[in-house]
Amino acid sequence: MNMYQDYIQEIEERKNQGLHPKPIDGAELLSEIITQIKDSGNADRPDSLQFFIYNTLPGTTSAAGVKAQFLKEIILGESVVEEISPAFAFELLSHMKGGPSIKVLLDLALGDNASIAKEAANVLKTQVFLYDADTNRLKEAFNSGNAIAKEIIESYAKAEFFTKLPEVAEEVKVVTFIAGEGDISTDLLSPGNQAHSRSDRELHGKCMITPQAQEEIKALQAQHPDASVMLIAEKGTMGVGSSRMSGVNNVALWTGKQASPYIPFVNIAPIVGGTNGISPIFLTTVDVTGGIGLDLKNWVKKLDENGEPIRNEAGEPILEEAYSVATGTVLTINTKTKKLYNGDQELIDIAKAFTPQKMEFIKAGGSYAIVFGKKLQTFAAKLLGIETPLVFAPSKEISHEGQGLTAVEKIFNRNAVGTTPGKVLHAGSDVRVEVNIVGSQDTTGLMTAQELESMAATVISPIVDGAYQSGCHTASVWDKKAQANIPKLMKFMNEFGLITARDPKGEYHAMTDVIHKVLNDITIDEWAIIIGGDSHTRMSKGVAFGADSGTVALALATGEASMPIPESVKVTFKGDMKEHMDFRDVVHATQAQMLKQFGGENVFQGRIIEVHIGTLPADQAFTFTDWTAEMKAKASINISEDETLIESLEIAKGRIQIMINKGMDNHNQVLQGLIDKANKRIAEIRSGEKPALTPDANAKYYAEVVVDLDIIVEPMIADPDVNNDDVSKRYTHDTIRTLSFYGGEKKVDLGFVGSCMVHKGDLKIVSQMLRNIEKQQGKVEFNAPLVVAAPTYNIIDELKAEGDWEFLEKYSGFEFDDKAPKGEARVEYKNMMYLERPGCNLCMGNQEKAAKGDTVLATSTRLFQGRVVEDSERKKGESLLASTPVVVLSAIIGRIPNIEEYKAAVEGIDLTKFAPPIKELVQVGH
């Protein structure tokens, strides 16, 4: 029995790493294990029983199918296992979540043996992960007069799967652990360079924060066995940067509780806090696991006698501690009073963490169970011909008479499911919405696949217009980890119904295009809702939400997402762009001007940025919408003029056609369907039947920001400010500085042009700058390495056709070769230009990195500690963010240029220009 012996050998190897046996997901191995269980004299039988009961993954894994079938044999008496009674077999089935286990339970419940049918029905009443095939069987049996089916359906209508769960504890005792000062990136909880291990939960758990922190958490748990450890971002926000289901999984693994005694390394109910709360998409991920996220507000602005903030020499508000959350502090969360206490002392109101909906997530062990439970209850009530009994907290529906709608309010109203008919909903309303486009990326995709298996989904929801699985995060290096993980992922997603970057059959060229760019192209309706497995799922058409791998799985399986309608901040522009400025400078200036206008308060955080760009097509506008993740916004919406939107849709059609020509469409002709929808939308705009989306003139915003283009006179750089005395001010995206701040003296060790923040125009700028400098100086010499990674193959093809790529090749010392992709990450860089494969490259930080301690100037969005560059013993690594021309020139001269050098280098170059729309983009009379 080779597979079993191989598994035993793997177990021994994992022991050396301090790891337990890897959970079993394959049918072949489990079949061998079952054979050994049936053989009473087998020496491996005791271990085999343990593996079968406690170490087999549930859901739709092939192992789960074999496990469910064997349990069925035991219940029917076809197999006898002394250690697994029929009653225990039913209990094991009840923990398997769906798929094969539901099929077996339905077989038994609808079978001829009355006593077995009764027991199976009792288990089914606790289950929520049922799909159409399952409910259709129940419906058919009910219509045939089956009493057991009627009993199950009546239970579902009452939502007994939820009402019979234990209530949420009134008091939750926590002991604090400060995970870091300042904003805590999800990279600290689940580092990008460990992305390959995310689907191996126990192994991946070892990379959370540091081994020392893990030991401190264990020590706190030993000292306070009756308390949960609460991870805290002191003087910052918890979970910025990316959604990272793997980060929440790691926190839960170390501090949460086991979801089921029979499912290894799946923990739920983590508790996290931040002085400035939890990043919105990270909080959604916490909800997935039935966890708690607290906005602690334990540091507050110091006020003078007039109630005005007292400021320091830098003009920043001085903070004072309202109460201590130092590591080891024991606090009590009261879920009834919705207050946080230290002993008897009330510290703060935490009602936002315990809304009726969030209380349901906590009770059910996660938001999925509620989403599926509501669908199941609706199905049952409809079948019984009754009104759905009010069990779940009614969705909050907020409607203000006479008040217009923002763009996001319009989109949510159009896509809403299950709301009061005819009622117009405003921000703050809880809404279930249909999702149009879904994206899964490759470092979280394996987890999304696991989530789909665990929720027993086998095929994409028919209401999703299109879904894409990318290969961009692992594009740089085709190493052994990528070779093991990516083909398996592509096969799963292709069979599930997604368009995949790589063809599992090898019939079309592997496409490593950046996921956000592809999603931006396949979004063919500005009224669309997009869900994607990355924080930069921020399209310049429609409204897009970065999400954890679980929410992506839910959107793929159900075609739905649930969330409150967010508030919006309106961003408009005035003045004229200076000739020597690039649109990236406008983006950075928006952040700086917003913070100045609102006294340091980030009004974008957790809200929609409704940006009235108007005149920039989607490719270029994407630079703004992409950056809104770093502004800590929940999402962004680009308001376009009619003709600009038509231009964007025509570009999208062309890009989708290229995907079709490559052979990427599937049997459902999803890509052709998107082109057809784009044509329909263009016709609606041209005819005036349905112009481009605009907000109502009388819409209400949380705030309005007006960006003055006239005062943007120098390139703007986002600086991680790694040596700021205030630790909480380091590695934020809020320190925006002008070029002259650096006095033409700051050394640059490496430049990076690439990732999702650049478009075709940026690559043309690189070519034009090289031509300029060659003309001025006779040749181009690099004083620092310059890494260039186009976001898509389309862009390279277009640059080749237009003569730019040839010039880039002239000055490159390395050009990617898809026939012989790199097998190892580059660790040393020479002073030359590298033309890298399309994809995320340095921005992802999981494969390629700059040398430790480098000062990197990048067009990327990532300046977090250790992401693009790690610290060395001699100095901190730092990743500063700037426009393409600034990065290119800095690599050539080896330092950040002064303004005169910059102006000379960009003279006559076609930078990304922007002119605000002449007329106000609003809809009057609504």
C-alpha cells in the first residue's frame, strides 16, 4: 500500500519541522486507510482509525466522498467498526459540512428504514450547506408526500439549524497582546513570501508575526486559560494592505477555538482590536470566522480649552492614552451591554462590533452559515407556501425621503436581493447583492478552492457574468512551489467554471497578466459589482471590493455578497495640470490635500471614494482607483463622461477578444457573452437610453474633497518614513512629500516600474525617457538597477507594434523568456534594466525582492516593512512610491533627482495627462 507508506514518510518529515500529519484530502489514500480499518489484524489499524476520524478534510474533497460513503455503510450495517457506532457515524457526518455528506444523509433520510431515516433527518436539520441538487431532492420527496422530507423542510422554514445553536456568551474574557505599534499590515500576519504554504494551515501558521510573538501568545494562554488572546494594533489600524483570509486563519489558529474536533487546524472566533479599528476588508474576513473586531479608541487627540486639537511642531495632533491595553491586560467584552470593561470600569462602547447581524455571525461560527441558512429558510418557506418566519435580524433598510443617491447607492439598489419592493435604500442599509464579476488570484486561490470544497460547491453560480483565476502573483519565478501549486489550482478553477490564466490542458499560452488589469477589462458595465481576492480589486468601471478568499468562494458559489451600503466621499478636481507632472502625482496629491483639508483625519477610511475623473479612459483612471486601497477606502467608483466610458468599453472589448483568440473562452462562452453585454451597454449610452452612471445632484456625501491641480508643481512621493520617532507614523501611505524635500541627494539602490499601478502609457514613458537621455548624453548608463514588469502581455504586444519594445530591449540586460522561465528568484541585481515577465513581481514580495536594506523607488503601491525589501543589519529597507518618470530617472542617476534634472529629463515626453471634466457629472431631477 504505497500511498499509505508515502503518507507515513511525509509524517516523519513533518515531525522534524514540528508539524502534525497533513490533513487528508485525497480519495486514494483514504481508501487504503479504510481497507486497513476493515482488517482487524492490521498493525496500522489504530493509526488508520485516528486518520479517518480526526484528520480527513470535509466538504467536496475526494477524501470526503470516500469518508461519507464508508460512514453510510456503517450506519446501514454493511460494515461493522467497533470504534465507530452508527450513532458516532451520524455525528461524523454532521461535521462534514456538505457535498457528499449531504447526499448520504438524504439517501438515508429518504430511504426505507424508518429509524435510520429519523436519525438522518435530525442531522440534516442542523445542516445549511445545501445546493440546488440537494434541495431539489427534498422538494421532489415533499411533493411526493414524504413525511420525513416535510419534517425537514418545516425545520428549515423555522431555521432551527440556527435557533437551536447555543446563545453567544454574555461575557467574553480577553487578555491583550500588542502585535505591533502603528498600522498592522496583513503581511505581518501572513507574509506574502510564505504564500505558497497558505493551504497548509499548520505550516503557514508558523509564519505569523515572529516565533517570539508566538511563544508570548502561548505564555499568555497558559497564564489565562479562561481568556482569549486579543491581538492589537496599538496606535494604528489592524489588517491594512490586503484582505488575507490566511492572516485571519493564522490569528484564529493561535488564539481562536477549534471549529470541530474532527477537522484539524480549522479554528474560528479570533478577537482582534486596533486603536483606529479594523481595516474594512479585514473585518469582513474576521466575520467569515465568527470573530470579533474592536475599534478600541484607546489613544485620543489631546484638546485645548476650546475643544481644538493640540498639535506638535510638525502640525500633527498630539495623542494621549485614554486607557491602557498593554500586553497582558485582562479585559471583559460584554455582548449584552456592548461595552468593554477593565474589571468594573467601563472603558468604551463597542456596539458597532455587536450589531444584530454580527451577533448572528458569532452565534453561527461565521457569516457563511448565515448566508446559506437564509437561502435555505427562504426555499423552505416558499415550498410550504408560507411567509418566511422572522428569525434572523431584519436587514437594516435606511431610506431618506427627498434625498438623492450616490453612485454606490444606485449600484446597490439595482443589484439588491430580498429588500422591500419599491423602497429606495441609502448608506447604512444592509444589503444582499448579486455579484457580476469575480476574481481569484493565485496566492489565495488554493484557499478559495479549499473554501469552495468546504462549503460543498462544485460549479460557479449561473448569475455570475464572468470570473477569472489569475497567475500573476506567482509569475516571476516558475519554481518548484509554483509548479506544484499552480497547475492544480488552474485545473480546479477551470473545472469549476472560471476563465483561467493557464490552460490545464496546455492548449493556450500561460497568461501571467495582473489580475486587477484583467478584471478591469472584463468589467463591461459601470453598474457592475465586482468581488476579487485582493485588496486592489478596484476597478475604474463599476464598484469593486477586495475580499478574502472565503468571500470570493461565496461569490463564486452563490453569485451574491452581503454588506452594508457604504458612505461615500466625493472627489472632484479644479485647475490645470502642469506640463511636467504625471497623473500619479495627482493621485498622491489627492491623499495629501485630503489630509490637510480635514486636519489629519482620513475621511476616506472605510468609505467609497466617488472620483469624478470624467475624461480619463479606464486604463489610466485605474491608477487612481487602484491607489484607493492605500487610502484605506472600502472601494472606489469612477464617474466617466459618456464618450470616455464608450472608449473604455471598446478597449475592454478588444482585450476580451484577444483572450478569445488565445482560446481562453470556456464551453459556456463567458467571454463572448461579455463582449455581447459591452455592445449592448455601448448602444444604450449612444442612444441616450441609459447614459453613463452619475450620482444624483442631491445625493448626500460624508465629505467632499476638491483637489487643486494648480498647486501640484512637483512630483509627489509616498514615503514610508522608516526612521520617524513615532513608530505609528512609519510605513503608512499618508506621508506624501515633494521631490525637493530630498534635495537631489537621497541614494536609490533599485528602481521598479511595474505592477498594477502602471498602464501602457507608463511603459511608453520609459522608452521615451531612454530616447531623451540618449539624445542628451549620447548613451544611457544605469547607476542603479531598473526592474520593468509590464502588467499584461497585451501591452507588450502593442509596444512591439509601435516600436517602443525594441528600444527597451536595446537598453535591457535581461529579457524574460516564457519558453525558459526563471526557476529561482533573483537575489542580486546589476546596474542595468531588467525586462521581467508580466505580473506582480517585486510588489508582491513573495518571489522576487530587492536586496536587504535597499532604498527602492517604485511605481508599486506597497511600502510596508519587509514587503518589497527587508531590513538589513546596516539599515532599514525602504520602498518609496513615485511616478514612472521619477523612478526611471532615479535608477539612471542612482538617486532621487532635483526638480531641474527631472524637468530636463521629461521635456517633450507624453506624460499621463488629465483635465477635469468641464461640466458637473450629476443627474438632475432624481
